[in-house]
Amino acid sequence: MKLLKYPLWILYRIWFYVLVALPIIVLFPVLLISILKESWYPFFFKLARFWAKFILFGMGFRYSIEREETPKRSESYMFIANHTSMTDIMLMLVTVKNPFVFVGKKELSKIPLFGFFYKRTCIMVDRSSEKSRKAVFLRAQRRLQSGLSICIFPEGGVPDVNVDLDEFKDGAFRLAINHQIPIVPITFADNKQRFSYVFFSGGPGKMRVKIHSFLSSKGLKTNDTKMLKIKTRALILNQLNQFHKT
């Protein structure tokens, strides 16, 4: 029976990339104009949210979002979430209405079409380069000063398939403390099951999201980074365990 699923899984993966590329091709001139100036980024962000909804709907994913607190449109935040799937990017865009900029690995810029806009709108980091990691702080500062928010997946990559939540890196928490902005922890419950990095897996279904109460960085110093990181990770891990029970 499982052998019969392999062709369907292959077609499902191909369909995902078709859905990723189609809106970019159709909207390419508009997208290109929207990235010409940094001040036009909020418009690009709206188009990105449409792109994300298009993909999730086309893949047969039904998302439900529980909010303990809602971000204010006039403030900047550090959005973070657990990372298990390529769909994490789309689900984050759907979940958060406040315009934000992703901080992510530079390898994604090599993806055709998607990578063209990724490297022009996101803050890319080469984790093997200390110079690149330091540059992230400068670029993030400029974005925050323009009224945008930042989004980082603090695991620094996708953990092993048998790991629910990897250890967090310091970057997101140090940035939040340096700029005294709230951390918004977000838990994605089902992305690994729906569309993981394991090729022969996945399928349509629910995607549950929980936006937790914000964690303040007001008054914290750089040496509080580890404490804030541990507190945030424990919150998301506990919620993952709760999701797994239901």
C-alpha cells in the first residue's frame, strides 16, 4: 500500500514548487517594482502574504491561529517560531500581519525565482562567517528604525527528524535586547507532518498555530540573552508537547 503513495508524494512535491513559482511569474512586474525602494516594502509584504495564502490553500492546508496577544501595528517586534518545514515561511507570513523581514540562511537565495526576491528583501546570513553574522545586526537595526519587525527561526536550521525542538541560537534574543523590542514566540504544531524535509512524506490537513503572550526585553542587558533564550524555548517546547497530546 505504501508503494502506491510514492508517486503521489512525488506529484505533491512537484505541485508545491508549481504553486511557489506561479504567483511570482504572474506578478513579476509588480513584485519587481515593489522592491525598488525600501519604503515600498510594506506593499511587497502584502503581496508576499497573498503568495503564502495561495500556496497553503493550493496544498490543501487548513490553518487555525490561536492568539494570546495581538501585535500592535505601530510597534516593532521580534517574531520567532520553531522550524521544521519549507512551509514555515508561508505560515509565518499568513500568521503575522505586521510587516516584517526574515533573517535567514543565504543558501535560499539559490532557489530559482524565489531566491531573486529573497536576497533583495530578506537579511541573509552566512553562519560560517563572523563578519556576516555581525552585518546582520546592522541591517536589522536599519529595518527596525524604519518601523518594520524582524522574524528569525532561532534553531538556526531544521533539526533532525527525530528532534522536536533544537537548541536556540543567541542572535534573535540579542537583537531583541539591543533594540528593546518584545519577543513574540509562535508555535507551529503540524508543519513537520504536513510537509517536512523528508521527501516521501506529507499531505493535506490542518496546521495549528499559537501566538504566545509576548516576552518583554525592556531593561534587559546583553548578559540576559541566555536567560531569555531558555525561557522562550521552554515556552515553545511545552506548547509542542501540548499539541502532541491532542
